[in-house]
Amino acid sequence: MYLGEKEKGERRKMGKMIGVLLGAGKSSRMGKNKLAMKLKHGPVGHYALRSALMSNLDHIIFVGSDVILPSWVSGDLKNAFLQSLWSYHYSPESCVGMSHSLREGVRFAEALEATAMMVILADQPFQSAMLLNRMIITFNKRLPPFLGTSIHSATIPPVIISGKLFSELHKLQGDHGARFLLEKYKDSYSIMEVHDPFYNFDIDTRDDFEMAGRIEAAMEKENSKKRGADGLEHLGEERRSKGGI
């Protein structure tokens, strides 16, 4: 599948949904830019961005800490940028925490007249276009103020936030994400259960990066040879034992 092509699937068009990829973190636990570190098929930052571009999101905004387009963006992803399939936005105050990146994402989503915004973390390489499309379909059917994904009862990104709540996000301060919305709208937000134990795997440390390589290898083995389930289950157990899920 080429960038610009979309995953096939049912979609009730209810308005414009913008994807906001948050990639402005300092990578302090890694000691260097984790999005530039290379897995088998390219830099870590390529993975979530490519899945978002292959999904049915109307446009993608990548919020980063580089003044210009990051040097790790290359190949088809750079071509997609030049074709305006996605936008890059520099977050000058990313050091103050996630709240600034979210506010910047909302500002651009509003400028594009979005009716909803999907928040995706750029350091989670195993999200798929299929998962993102399932979220879009679920949100459009339920039309909640907030749709989160859940595994083992924990609500985690990616999430979709209705445009009705954009004004709430402008009030964010410090290193707080949209989690406060869960408490404020606990009687009306919606949850989509996900059974893939790796979709929310994020890379923060060298150990995480090495484990991501093992997960990717096991997934490819399973997909190409219809084997590897035992290997994936083993990695899932390893991750749970470390408190990763």
C-alpha cells in the first residue's frame, strides 16, 4: 500500500477528523532522539506517522521539537509531506510538557475546521491503520465527547476528542495530557476495547527499543509464515511482568 491510499473499511462521514501526532518530547530517558533511532523498517518516528497516513484521517499534524522538518523524515514520508498529505508544526515550548503540544495541535485542528481530533503518540510504533480506522468508525457511531482505547481496564492513547471539548484543551498546563477529561466526563465518555497487547507499546528507554525490535521480528514471522504466536505471547508475558501493560 502506498502513502495516500487509505485502508478500506466502512466509514460514516460525520465531519473532518484531524490526527495530531505528539512527538515533541525530550527523550530524556533514552539520552538521544528516540524517534530517529532505527528499527528494521526505518526510524521509530516513521511507524506511527505512516499508520496515520494510511488511515482515514482527513489530515495529519505532527507536533515536534525541531524548528524545521526533522532530519529523520525521509523517503515516501518526506514526499508525502511535500504533497501536503501531512503537516509539521514546531512546538517551541515543548520543554514545559505535553500540554503545550496538545494546545498547539488543537489550534491547528481548529484552523482546519476539524470536528474531532485523534491524539496519537509518535513513540508507539505498533499502532495500525486498521486500529485507527476502527476508532474512527466507533466514534462516528457513538459520537461521545471523548473516545479512549483500553486494554486490561487501563485507558490509554490513541484517543479521539470531540471538537466540543477543544476549548477545554486550551486550558491545559504543565505535563498533563487529556486524562483530566476522563474524570470530568466519566459519565459520558466512551471506551473501545483493544485486544492487541502491543498497540500501545511506547519506546522510552534502550530496553524498550530493544524489545520493540523483538516484537517487530515476531510479528513479521507470524504474518509471513502464519507462525510465531508463541513468540508473541512470550513477549506479551515479558512485558506484563515488567508492568508495561
